[in-house]
Amino acid sequence: MFNRKAISKLKAIFIIDLIIVAAAAGSYLYLTSQGMITSGPGPAEFTLTDLSIDPSEVEAGDPVIFSFNLTNVGETEGNYSAILLINNSTKDNLNITLAPLESILVNNFTDIETVEGNYTVQIGDLTGSFHVKPAPPTTSNIVFSKLTTTFEASGTYEGWVNEPISITVLATNPTSATDTVGVKLTVSQKDVPENTFTETKRIELEGGQSTTVEFNYSAPSEGIYNVRVNNVATGFVIVPTGMHSVLVVSAPKQGLDVKIDGKDYKTPHTELLTVGEPHTVAFPAADPTGQFGFLQWEASSPPLEGDGSKNPSRQITLTQRITVKGSFSGGTSCPSLFVWNGTEYVYVSEISNHGWLGYIKSKDS
């Protein structure tokens, strides 16, 4: 049996251990709250831009198509729940999964109103409106989907003036009876109504049959274009001939310095560059605060030579629109060491050896 003196000694040791663990845990929580310790890649983060309402005035019973650009600017794959609100009432929702840096044009939302009047639209932080006027209902049962635009030389979404564009849409007759319908293509340039183009084809489909309808088009001038075929919509951008855009982002923090061909910018930044020749994109080895140090170039979209390089300067050659991403320390799984210099905490290094912080982290993992 332990005597009282031994028991008292054990109690003292136990209390000291509790104090050490509590102090370490408190320090860890404080450093985490101050953003001095980060773990793992940052979460998915989404931005919504360029809400399109096509058309802005319809007859009662005609569909209105809503589209917008959705981009995952975060560091991990994530799911975004898009909700369509009409006059503050939920009309539809859509779950979209995007990889880091992935950007898509979302055009899956359609609304049909049968009462004349003005209607407000909200998707995320994007807002707009449309007007409904009286009209007889549509009679055809044929439905349309998978509207795509493909540039002859530039792939999808971004092309040049007068570059041939193939516009295709899938038409399906879900009924058992033969049906006919007029397939109307409308291409309109934003803020340039005189550049609106229309073409109509008539198709006949037996019950249960599907077919792809193709139109050919070339844009007369630079700008943003909306494309509509009956009740489905998409869009594209026309940039100066011989150029394409590059989007440069940084992680885990935006707003870092970056040079493109020697010119200074802040991330995220989009720049038009000439195709077919090398361009230099360079981050500083560390940002001025000392909190972030360059680690490597992450996978581009689409993939490029130089992805994975640890050199903060790289060359890129464009053949289409691309996105490049620089990864910086401060978002790794190891604790970050900061030192107080009398004025502020200054980043020193990542800590990989075991210690109280390491034990606490391993317990949580």
C-alpha cells in the first residue's frame, strides 16, 4: 500500500501534468484562433457571376432560362447548392460538385409563369428580373437539353471573331406519339442588340425518339454572347483574335503579389495574353508579411507543362483559356511557427517535429 507521502507526491505529479497539458492546449487554441496555425488544404469556396435571364420578357406559359458562372476558388473539391428564388419563393435547387479552380456555366434553371406581371430573381447573391405578358400556351411535347457551343480552334466557351462555332442541342420526344416543333436559335451579344442572330429549323420526332440539332454561327465582334435554343440557354465570350485569357490564383490566400510578363498584379487576376508564345508568371518566394512562402504550382486547368514545379517563376503557352494556381505555405497540415518581433508576429517556418502541438494534433486526427 502507498503511504500518505507517496500519494501526495503522485497527486502533485498529476496536477503538474494537467497544468502542462492545459497550457499546451490553450496555446494551440490561441494560435489557431489568430490564424497562426492552419491544417490541411482550405475548404471549397464558390463565387457566382454573370447572371443571365433569357429572355427578360416572355409570354405566359413560355420558359425563362437562368444561367450564371460558378467557380470553385477554394483548395478542395466541394459541393455548392444553388437555389432559384422567384419573388422570394424557392422554385428549384441544384447541387453542383466542382474541383479546385473548376469553373462552369450553369444553365439548368428554368421557370414558367402563367400569370402576367413582374418577377424578381435571386440565385445566391445575384439578382435580376423578368416580365410576363399574356399568351396562349405552348403545345409541343418535345423537350430540349445539352446545349453546347464548340469553337473550331479554341474548344469551348472562349473564341475569336468570325471563328466557326458549332451550336448543338439534343431534342427528345418523351411521348408515344409523333410530334413536330420549330427549333429556334437566338444568339445575342450583351448590350449590342443589333448583333442578335436567329435561325429556325423544323423537326419531326417519333415517340421516344431523340436527335441532335446543329446550327453554325460565327460572332461578328468581341464581347459576351447569350445563346438560346427554345427553352435551353448557354453562352460564350469572344476575345481579341490571337489571344486567350489566363486566370492566376493563389492559395490559401488571395491578394498576393504576382507578375505576368514583368507587370505587377494581385491575385486573383485575369489577363489576356497572345497565344503560341511563352509568357512568364512569377510569384515572390515569400509575400511581404512573411506569413506565406511559395511551395509549388498546382495542376492547371487544362493541365500544362510546369505543373508541380517548386520554382515560383514559370512559363506558359496558351492555346485556349487556362487557370494556373500557386500554392503557398500557411495552408499545410503542419503547425506554423511565428515569432513576436516586438511589433507583430512574423512567420518563421513549418514545424514537422513532435511536441505538445504535434501530440494534440495527432489526438484530434
